[in-house]
Amino acid sequence: MAGVLLALGFPLAASQAAAEQQRVVVDRIDDTARFAALAQFVAARPEETGASEGQADAGGRRAALASRLQRYHELYGIRAGVFFRDREAMAVAPAGWKVARDGEGGQAFREALAGRRSHNPAQVWPWQRDRLTIASPVVHEGDVIAVVVTDSPTGQMRSRILRGWLLIGAGESAAMLLAIGAAIRLTGWVLRPVRVLDAATHDIATGRMHSRVAVSGGPPELRRLARSFNEMADTMEDVLEQQRAFVADASHQLRNPLAALLLRIELLALELPDDNEEIASVRTEGKRLARVLDDLLGLALAEHADPDLQLTDVAGLVTERVGSWRPVADRAEVGLRYEGPAGATGWADPVALSSALDAVVDNALKFTPGGGDVTVGVEGPSGTPSASPSPTPAPVSTRRNWTGSATASGAAAGTRTSPARVSACRSPARCWPRGEPRSASRPTSRGACW
């Protein structure tokens, strides 16, 4: 917009200056023409006619011409004179002024001798102090016998040009401010729905699922986008609500059988010695399952479930879970062992990490044929045990694993979902098949959890 205004402003300013000068030129041409009409009756030299000076002067016309030139000079401050062809002055004001031989004055005088009036002098700009010279021929009986010359100051003309330019600049500035204001309003009208949409998106991303966008204002495309966004948010809220309801129902449905199972374990424990290791292991496993169900219920009821991070002996936890899964591995004739440091601590949610590890080991045992081996290990991001939690989620422990009739166990189609999907994303466990790039995972005949 500024470029367009400048592109229009410069030609307009030049045109205004030319028009102002042309007005002055026309006025000076009229003045010289009037003086030329008076001078054509007194332009003959006395010595050329052989008459007395009084007769040649035709009753004092030359004196009258000189008087008018003097009054013209005093009134307007413009130098004026009538000159013979040899540049000798017939009548001038002020006295002693002579026409220039070079420059604009000389050029105008020569044009007048050729019978042409000055009509297109060079443009005088406000920063120049040049004078404006206009010449008109004095014609007597078809011949140019003298030249009338006016030499005008240009101060007032340049001031008027400058004032005109200031008005043009003020108009362009006002137009530019108006255009900027209109652009700001238009931009605000276009971007306001985008800002509202961005705020609603942030609200939904941070768990405020009831946030919506008002479908009002803005271009039709953005209004249609706002309606689509609201529909998408409604669908997402319904899906999440169904998921929470499913998790809550599953947790409630499993708590009763688990409570009954733990009660029967306690009854069986009454008939066994107090130091029986198997019954103690079963009790520990039952309590862990109860905590898993509690976490499931908390996850279903909370908008966001933050993991209960604590300093955990990851190596000890992995060793304990490997020991719990070894009977299952023995039954499947699959070797299961732990390889890694004896101690490796890190910030993790023990319940979430153990649940994620259970899902990994379970899948590994299912898809490893008899006679194969499954190795579980612990390794930090740099290749050594580390106490820093991994910033990346575990790809296996947090992913739903689908099984069908073609699996190794021949089980019916179904799903196995890690109960710690959300909280395990911040655990230090990351799992890859041995020998594969550490970016993806899939069950192999010889798996490793690193």
C-alpha cells in the first residue's frame, strides 16, 4: 500500500508543481504581450527616422512605457524591460538592468527574436532559487523590432508548490493511516477465530475437554472450520468418555473376583506353614494386581493421571518379574533369564513399570517357539545403568497387542492392553528386539528387552 501511494504521489507532486509554474508563465506572457503592444508604437529609434526626439517619441509614449515598467517593478518586484534587437535598452525597470546573454534569459531573448514567445521554461523546484524569464517579440509591420523581457522571482511560486506538496503528503499520510487501520481491522477479523480456535485446542490438549469454539465472525471458511472442530471435539469427548467408562467397569468387575481369590488364598495359607515362599509370592502378586486395578480406576476417573514417580530399583524389579514369569516360560519350554547389572535405579512408577514389563514378557513368551530363549535386560540411554528417566515412551509396553487364531498359543482373537499405558510413558523402560534398530518392536523368536 505504501508503495502504491508513493508511486501515485510523486507524479501528482510533479504535476502540481508544473501546473503552478504554468499559471505563473501564462500570467507573465500576458504581461509581456501587453507591454509589447505599447512598445510597437515607440520602438523606432530617433536617428533611424531622421525626426526630432519628441516626434519619434510620439507624444511621450516612451516615457509612459518606462513609467508603466517602473510601476510594474515596484508593485510586483519583477524586472521588466524593452530591448532593441542589439540588446540596447529602450525602457527598463529597474534602471541599469540588462538582459542576460546566456542561460535561460539569453535563450528566451533569442526565441523572441525568432518571433516565438516563451512558453515552456525549465521547471523550477522548491529547493532551487532560479528566476523565471519570459520574453515576447515586439512586431512592427511584420518585423521583430524589439523584445519585451520579464525576469520574475520564484519565491512565492516555490512556496505555493511546497504548500501543495505538504497537502499531498498529508493526504497520502491520512490515506496510509486509513489503509493501515483497515488492514488491522481486516486482519483482526480474519485472525480472531484462529486465536479462539488455538485457545480451544490448547484447552483440549491440557484436558479441558468441554472447551468449544463459538461459530461466529470471520470468513466462511473459518466458520466452517470452527463447526468441524466442535464436531471433532464432541466425538473425541464421547470416545474418551466411553473409554473411561470401559476402564472403570472393567476395574469394578475385576475387583470382586480378585477379592474372592485373595480370600481363598488366605484360607489356603492357614493350612500351610508360615514361611512358605510360594504362598508369599502369590500374596504379593495378588496385592500388585489390586494396585493395578486401583490405578485403572483412578485413570478412568481422572482427566489426567500423572505417574507416581519414585526412586526405584529397576534391576531388582525386573529380576522379580522375570522370576514370576519363569513358571510360565518353563511350561512353554522357553528359556527366560535376566542379563544386566545387579543394581540400576531410576525414577519410575513401580506398578506401571512392572505392568508394562509383564505385557512385554507375556508377548515374548507367546511368540517364541519352544526351545527358544527370551532375555530381559536393563540398560540406560548411554549404554550403562542410569538413574535418569527416559524422555521417550516405551513402544512395546504402552501399545495394544492384538492376537488372533494364528498365534503360538492358538487363543481366540482378542486384545491385551497394558493397564499402565499412560504412566508407563515416563518409565525408564524401553524395549527393542535384539539386533534391531532401537525404534520399533515386534515379537521375535529370541526377544530382548533393553
